Amino acid sequence: MTRINVINPWMGADEILAITEVIESGWIAQGPRVAEFETEFAVVMKAEYAVATSNCTSALHLALMVAGIGPGDDVVVPSLSFIATSNAPTYVGARSVFADVDPHTGNVTAATISEALTEATKAVIVVDQGGLPVDLGPIRALCDPLGIVVIEDAACGAGSTYRGRPVGAGAELTTWSFHQGTLLTTGEGGMLTTSNEQWAARARQLREHSMSVSAGIGGTNVLAPPEEYLEVGFNFTMTDLQAALGLIQLGRLSEIVRRRRQLAARYEELLAGVPGLRPVTDPSWGESNFQSYWVEVDPTAVADREAIMEALAVADISARRGVMAAHRQPAYWDVDTGDASLAMTEWLTDNTLILPLYHQLTEVDQDRVVAVLKTVAPVGEAIS
């Protein structure tokens, strides 16, 4: 039997050709392809401005900076998220304050954020965890009157929708990832989108050492103009090689989402009768791209998660533990997050399992995965 991985990027001849054309052009660093990718990405995501970055973490860093977040400020973040969500406030000298999540979506809510707010809260970072859209409307209704900036970490969200629009379209600042594990991948890379022209302009400068003239523009001129460095900036640029991949992948996005949702629906159908497992499903307010397909494991009704992972491994099937809880990591042990409960965060991080899901996954592959899950699930009632 062939191995079934958790993820597998979908690339082909078009991506190879796009990379070849960039190499032959003689300009592979940030340049015209990056500008084109920014324009096209903004159109698809219904954003006013898009700024390409080296990764989503750097986009989060820039988002906080342009929003004016710094030392002495608190930023509410979900603990149930990749560590970058918690790290970004630290980079600008602010403090991450952890909020709990909804048990069904794994996302923060207006209620869990409210419990984590402090007098020093200046921003909130919400996450579309695993591609599942966060319910942004009530969060904006809570934060906007308080002058709290809402940043949407849509690292996994490209192709997901919230109330009929792309996720991120309703946030003041949104950040995106193009890592290998996301639907739309450039290997590495990220994007910041916003409706604020000044924020976009400052992010463009900060990502490139705060140069007054972009190297991507000056480098293509016969006589390069002189540049100034307006403030201390960063090296957060994307390359034209990556952007060329991104343009092809962006054109594939709707097809990728359609296939993943088809596979997710089949998983849900196959797992409906398996006791002790609750598959992730769409919330009422949107549709997921199913960047990750996770199931909640009830250890009182089925073998525990570690035993299930071992059984899958024996069958040469790769799975992953659920999303980490940042507040449990040594880097954040000494952070005082007040009295807000993180009970659901801890439950989900301990009792969720990410199953294989990618464009090329076949029905035969899915049947293999589910067959193993059924061997470790005794007769009983599924989680409701």
C-alpha cells in the first residue's frame, strides 16, 4: 500500500512553466510578478489593498505595527492556534492575552473575547482555524465601539466564505499564509489585506527596510533613483518566483476548494456511524475550505487519540494531533492571562485529530482511513 499523507500540495506543469518564465526574465526577487499577484489576490478576496510578504507571521507583525500596537498594549488572541498568532504581539512589544474558543468550531467568539479583554486591550486577533470561518460580525460589534482593532488571521482561510463573502473581507486587517500546508501555496509566503490605504502604504515600506523607493522598481531602471530609509524596517519581501506560483494557484483555488469540500462531505457521511468521533462541519454563517479536516475524539467512547494515531500509522496513514494550545508552551508559561477559562482550548487540543485531506486524495484512500477508524471504535453512540 502507498502512504497516505495528511497534506499534499497540488502542483503541475503550469507551475513549472511559470517558474521557468520568471527565471528566464532575469528578475527573480520582488518585482512585477509580486505586484500582479497582489492585484489579483485583492480582487479575489474582495480587498482594497494587498501587500505580499515573506510569510503570514511577518504579515501579522506588520498588521500590528501599522495599527499602532506596541509596548504596554494587550492583544487578545486564541491560545488554540499556531504559535505565530501569539508571537506576533510579542514582536511589537505588546502582550498576548489568551481567549478560549467555541467547542464546535475551535474559533474565538465575541463571548470568549469579552472574558479576555483588559483595560490595555488595543487589538484582537481572530483566526479562521483550519479554514473554518470565524463569526466576525459579533466580534466587530463588541470591539469597534471600544476602539479595538480586529485583525483576522486567515492563514488557512483562502477559499472559505463568511456570510457569502470571502473570509477576511470584513476585517480591518487580514493576514494570509501560502505555506505548503495551505490550499493556495507558494512554498512559503504571505499577504496582508486591508481597506486602509495608509496602512497598506506603510506596510509596503516596512516590509522592505522602509526604503523610500522599492528595490523592485529601482532595480529595473537603467538609472536607479536614490533611496532613503524612513524608519527601521524589515526584510519581509516575497520573490517573483513565489508570486508566479501564487498566480497559478490562485487560478486553481475554486477547483481546489470544490474538491476538498466534496471529500469532506464524504468523510462526514462515512463517519456518521462511527461512535466517539465528531467530524468538523460548516457553521451556519459560512463555508469552510477544509484546509484541515479534524475530528473530535471522545476518549470515553472510543480509543484515545494516541491509540488511533498509532493504528493509522500501522496502516501507513499519517495523521496529526489537533491544533496546539499556545498557553501550554514554555515560551508562554509565565504570561498572566487573568481569570479567563481555557477549558475548551485544552479539551480540543487534547482530543482532536487531523485526518488526511488533499486534492489528489481518492475515495479508495478515504475508505482506508475510515476502515482503520472503525477498528478502534467500539459499538456505541457518536458524539452529538
